[in-house]
Amino acid sequence: MAQDLFQAPDYFQLDDLLTEEHKLIRDSAREWVKRDISPIIEEACQKAEFPHQIVKGLAEVGAFGAYIPEQYGGAGLDQISYGLIMQELERGDSGVRSTASVQTSLVMYPIYKYGNEEQRMKYLPKLASGEFIGCFGLTEPDHGSNPSGMVTNFKDMGDHYLLNGAKMWISNAPFADIAVVWAKNEEGRIHGLIVERDMEGFSTPTTHNKWSLRASSTGELIFDNVKVPKENLLPNKSGLGGPLGCLDSARYGIAWGAIGAAMDCYDTALRYSKERIQFEKPIASFQLQQKKLAEMITEITKAQLLTWRLGTLRNEDRATSAQISMAKRNNVDMALKIAREARQVLGAMGITGEYSIMRHMMNLESVITYEGTHDIHLLITGLDITGIAAFK
Ligand code: TGC
Ligand code: FAD
């Protein structure tokens, strides 16, 4: 990739809404991305390899457990700080942000929120430091948007549980040390279980041939009569609300993350348009290109305001799941449209790995699908405003 010359757009002076601490946290994540992600990410994506060397840095910038209390190894930060870290990581690459989202919101959060004190002390500090990497198993081959139909199940065998089934499309699965797995008990009630890599009958085959999110490792989780110790059941929550509660937190982080990808595409296109000469003029001087750039900064600014407000509501514990869905849906769609427009501003150069835009665009095709598809989030808004569920 060409040198990282990123300059963050802040058209409505939103920095004024941030505290000094927010800015410090944001800037340290931004610097880390510039120094440790930008130089290596293109090659990692081309090779479809997760760059394991970044795990330590992710832990150091507070990306693992940003809002988890310090007593468990987390950074004890507020929701805006968490969002800003996600924004900066995804400015680098959605796959990097994905790794952090899964670790914080889908693995540490359920252990913190639904686990007991022994489970918190056993797993959270190691997850915060990056000594352990976790994954989250909800989606199954036949149950994606409709996780309540899941067939993965466990039976009470007296001194342990016996887990059977399969999960698919699981980020971090191929190398995760632990998996938070959602499965039904004999009464059909959904519970979370912590499955450890070395448990007999547990395997994690890698998913190959992705054109998207190539720097993030994806795989399956296969449970063939896995004996799970009883102390690995998360005791404080059951039902679909368990995994959906984790998704609220992860979707919130994605709403911020998508802004990062959009900012990078916009910034790249703006710089290129001022340097690229056609018809003896910079292409930025043509109205058609200005329209693209002006619309991009308008959409980014709207998304920034939406997300900042959502963060303040979350800090006050007032944000609803439906508000989070709206922000995730709007911001990812916004970022994907900007990536497509920005790619065109670069002409043929836009399709190369010299620039980050095509990589962002491909990544965002996953981001618009995972954590609830674009359609599902629209239906969540529809349900919220009409009171009528149109899923079924
Ligand atoms: P429904 O009857 O509406 O709800 C069942 C129970 O859950 C409660 N609930 C929530 N709780 C917390 N947060 C939310 N957002 C919640 N939404 C619903 C609800 O109150 C109810 O509780 P209770 O106590 O009455 O049982 O459920 P439904 O079966 O009709 O489904 C609703 C629907 C379609 C919206 C939901 O299933 C859904 O969101 N589907 C999308 C699935 C999804 O997002 N999967 C994501 C998998 S993980 C992933 O993609 C990680 S990518 C990671 C990365 O790399 O970044
Ligand atoms: P489907 O549910 O089969 O949907 C197919 C299409 O039908 C979509 O367009 C959808 O919007 C539409 N559709 C479905 N239901 C309705 C309806 N009621 N009304 C209208 N339209 C509908 N999952 C995890 O559990 N953990 C992970 O870590 C994880 N990581 C992922 C990483 C990647 C790279 C990807 C691509 C996915 C990951 N997922 C993960 C899975 C992801 O959450 C699912 O792909 C997603 O929820 C959609 O499920 P599906 O792919 O089965 O699509």
C-alpha cells in the first residue's frame, strides 16, 4: 500500500464534543494503526492471513475489553471511547476491528455480564491481554438471520454437559483459545457455554476462498460429543436475549467502525482528486467529482453525529436495541456507498492494492451482512415504529 497519509475529516468540529481523554485514546489508536497496521495490512489481505503480530498492540490500545472494568483487566473506558477505538481500527481494516469487536463485545462481554466471578477471573484478564483469543458461535449452517431455530444442543450427563452441533461463519474460530457457544438445553432453552480449544471432539476448520475480510480468520465450530464441564455454563442469562444482548454491544461498535472505513475512502479520494490531472486540470475541479466528494463528507458527518449521540445514550444506559440497529444499518450502508464512489474517483488505480479503497469495499460486504443483515436491521426499525414484527 502507498504511504498512509490519512487526515481525519471533522467537518462539524465534532472534536469539541469529545473530552481530552477521548481524544487521547482516539489519537493513540490512530497512531498505532498508522504505524502497525497500514504497512502490513495489504499483504495480509492478499495472502488471506490474520496478522497474529498485531494482537499485542490491540491489547495495548485498549481494543480488548475497552469498557470492561479494570479489575478484570479491561480498560474501564466509556462507550464513546470504545466507539472511537473501533472507528480507528476499521479505518485501518474491518478485519482488524472485527477481531476486537468479537473479543470485547462477543466474548468478554458475555463472560462479564452473564458469567460468575470464577469465570470472570479465569478468562477476562487473559482475554484483555491477548493471551487468549475468543470467538462467538451463534450462526449455524441452517440458521443465520433466525438464530432462535438453532439445533446445536447440550444434554445434562450428571457431572458434565454433552455438546453436539455445528456453527458456521465464525470470526477468529481457526485459532481461538475459547469459544462462547450458544446452544439449547433439553427443554429447548438457549444458554451460553465456554468451550476450550483442547476439549475432545471440538474442531474448528477454516473457511477458505473469501473475497472479503481476508485479514480476519473465519471458520466453523464443530462439536462432536464434546464434554463440557458444568462450571463452563454462563449461569446468569438464558434465552435468545443472551446472544442478542452481546450483539447490541458489537453492532454499536460497528456503527463507529464503519465511519472509520468511510473516512479513509473519502480522505484517499479527496487527496487523489487534487493530484490527478486530466484535461490539464486536477479532476477535483470537475463538478461530477466534487458532487461525489461533497456527498461523501455530508454522509460521514451525519453518521458521526448519529453515532456520537448513540454513544452518549449508551453511557447513560438509555440506548435501545432498535436505535443501535438503525445506526449499524445506516453507517455500514453509508460506508459501502462511499467506498464504491471513492473507488471510481481513483479510476483504474482504485482497483489496486496501492490504495485501501477496494479492500474497504470488499470488507464492507461482510460488515453489511454480519451482526444482522441490512434487511434484518430495517425490519427491527419497522417493528419498533409499528409494533408489528415482519420477520415471519
Ligand atoms: P425475538 O422474539 O424478537 O426476541 C427473543 C428474545 O430476545 C430479546 N431481544 C433482545 N435482547 C437484547 N438485545 C436485543 N437486540 C434483542 N432483540 C430481542 C427479546 O426481548 C426476547 O426476549 P425474551 O426474554 O422475551 O425471550 O426474537 P426473534 O427470534 O423474533 O428474532 C429477532 C431477530 C430476527 C431480530 C433476531 O434474531 C436477529 O437479530 N437476527 C440477526 C442474527 C444476527 O445478528 N446474527 C449475528 C451473529 S454474530 C456475528 O455476526 C458476529 S460477526 C463478528 C465480527 O467479525 O465482527
Ligand atoms: P440468511 O439468514 O440466509 O439471509 C440471506 C438473505 O435473506 C439476506 O439478504 C437476509 O437479509 C435475507 N432474509 C433473511 N431473513 C429474512 C426476513 N425475515 N425478511 C427479509 N429478508 C430476510 N456469526 C457468528 O455467530 N459469529 C461470528 O463470529 C460471525 N462472523 C462472521 C464473519 C463473516 C466474514 C461473515 C460473512 C459472517 C459472520 N457471521 C458470524 C455470520 C453472520 O452473522 C450471518 O452471515 C448473518 O447473520 C446472516 O445469516 P446468513 O448468512 O445465514 O444469511
